[in-house]
Amino acid sequence: MMTNNDTAVMEPPTTEKRPAAQVIRKLPVPAPSPVLARPPTFLTIDEVAAVLRCSVRSVYRLVDAGRILPPTRFGGLLRWNAAAFDAWIAEGAPPPYRPKPGRR
């Protein structure tokens, strides 16, 4: 037989509210990826023209002729990856691809 002192009393789990800052501090922080440590930088068409020492219109012509690295389009904007462009210049600015004869 159980007496009042011997009965097991189940207590509901505590649901204490902690500030969000305490919860966030306890989450593990992933190590930064060396690849994504620095976001890629992009060059504008004005910057590319300044590097090549030509006009903006000449850069458009070089893109159309396939004689310069193809740009990345962000909506209507043309941008060049700065690291890829620097590497292309260091290699002597070879044509990235040859357009077919008779085509622009």
C-alpha cells in the first residue's frame, strides 16, 4: 500500500521562456568556407573600358565579335568577374572563342 508520501508525482516539463539572444548564442556556428569567404567582385563596362584603354562602345563591339570574355548579365547590366578578367589579361588577353565565319 502507498501512503501520501510515497506517491510519485509527475511534474509537467518546464517551459521557461528564454530570450532569443540566449538561444542564438548556443547554436553552433559553422566554419566559414574559404571559397565563399569573399564574394566575387564584378567590373562594370566603364571599368573594363578603362582597363583596356578604349571606349565603352569598343567594349560592346569586342563582346559582339567574341574577342573579349563574355560578360554576365544582371537584368540589362553587363558585368565581368574581376578575378576572371584579371586572369584573362595576365594570359595576354587571348580570344575566348572564335565566332563562325560570316556571323557576327
